[in-house]
Amino acid sequence: MRVAVTGAAGRLGRALVAALEEAPYTGPFGPIAWTREDFDLDAPDNVAGRLERDRIELVIHAAAWTDVDACAREPELAMARNAGATGVLAAACARGGRDLVVVSTNEVFDGRRTDGRGYTPTDEPAPANPYGASKLAAERAAAAAYADAATAGWLSVVRTSWLFGAGKPDFPARILGAARHAIEQGNPLRVVDDEWGCPTYTADLADAIVELIGAGAVEGIHHLVNGPAATRADWARDVVARAGLDVPIEPIPGSSWERASTPPRWGVLEPTAPPSGEPLRPWPEAMADYTPHLLRAHAESPRVGSL
């Protein structure tokens, strides 16, 4: 099977390419890694030619504009990059009878749920910010393209949340930078404690997507996250403990931070069952695997950032 991954240079894209290289159905030549040169969110109209050039049968669409605050400042651009480009890609895939996996987000939900349950694929989305709105519009544009095409293959939407893994500085990397700065200043590390989500390791997510495709069980909407639910402060405590840093965590409300976007306070997704029946492992176990890479990267770039 000829599989292309958009956004292959990104955090999730690289994990997907690595996982697909181990999948028997991608054949001896493995997946096709599409970078921005191959599929540009700002200029997607040449994608039909790319699909033909590479003889693609399945696209995993991981490319997106994920800077949520920038999306809030430029909502029209967010809609063009996330929804418009996805619609163009989906229409081209559907016309050629190709299959498509669209990676989406927990931010299609507003986070106002108070019953303590995670959002399921059957819950009605209601985004509370421009990033979530653009990703929901992307889901719907893809669904419309496949509903209208006589030769369509299958369509899958994979929603996930709070990704961490190798690549540009993620939340754990920024926490390490902020923790070091707090120690130097003799201050506690202030971290939001009223925002809930499911930290998800890109390597685990990529493996789950590859499993779904291999089992032929990928069509429809899937929620793929490591569990259990945690706050940003919970996650920060785990990170600093693994790094051996002695810094107190001061829980603060999200309202303490001035930012352009409004994240969902309850951004928890209820995981859907994979074909194997084994859910993604708990995120602290994934953090244990990721920590050696995180600490090496942090040592090489001691000022990875602060919160």
C-alpha cells in the first residue's frame, strides 16, 4: 500500500513515518513522507498532482496549524490552513478513490462538561476557540468530500490531545526550562491546575493509527489518547520529578495567564477501543520511555523555554 504522511517533518508526522516503516502493508519502500514542499497548507491546490505522482492509496493528514494562540489572533488564516487545505486534500483523495485519515483535536469540544466523563465520538462538538473551530470545519469538509464522491474510499477522523514527543519543544520541555528558571530565581513553578486533558505520546498514537489501518478498522471517528486524565500541574509534577529537580509547584487557575486562545477546561477524550482491545498505556509509562530523550535534548538546549 502506498501511504503518504502530510506534515512529515512535524512531531506527529515523524512518529507516523517511523511507525509505518515497521508496518508490513507499506511494502519494501515504506511510507512517503510529505513535507511542506509536497503539501503546503497555504497552497494546497497541487495535491492532486502529488497524489498521482506518488501513486498514493492512503493519506494520513497530520499537517496542521497548531499554534492555538496564533489561530485565535488570525482566525481566517486558521480556517484556510486547517479547514480549507483539508477540504482540498479530501476532495482530491475522494475523487481518486483513495483513503484518508484526518488527525483532529480534543479542542473541537468546548470543555464545559461537568460530569467527569470524557467526550466520546458521538458527543456533539462545540469548539470554544478558533483553532477548535478550524479543526471541526476540517472534519466536516472531509466528510462532505467523501459523501459527495462516487468513487470515494474510506475516511477516518482521529482525535487526540496534548501531544508530546521528539521535535520542537513540547510541554515537558517547556516545563523543564521554566523549572530551571524558577530554581535560579528562588521561586515556585506556577502551573495551571484547572485545565484537564490526556497527555498523549506521539509514538503511541502513531502505533495506534498504524494498528487501525492494518486491521481494516479505521473508518469513522476514533479518540486515541493515553490515559488517565490529568491537569497541567499534574503533568508538570511528573516531569520535574523525573528530571530530579527540586522545585515546588504552585497551582494556579488558567485565568492567571493572559493569552489569545481559550483552551477547553475539560479537554478529556474517552478513548475508543483499538482492534487489539488494548488501550494506549497510561501516560506516565509513556513519559518514562520519553524522559531519556527529553533530558538529552534539554541538556543540549538548556533554555528550551519557560511558561
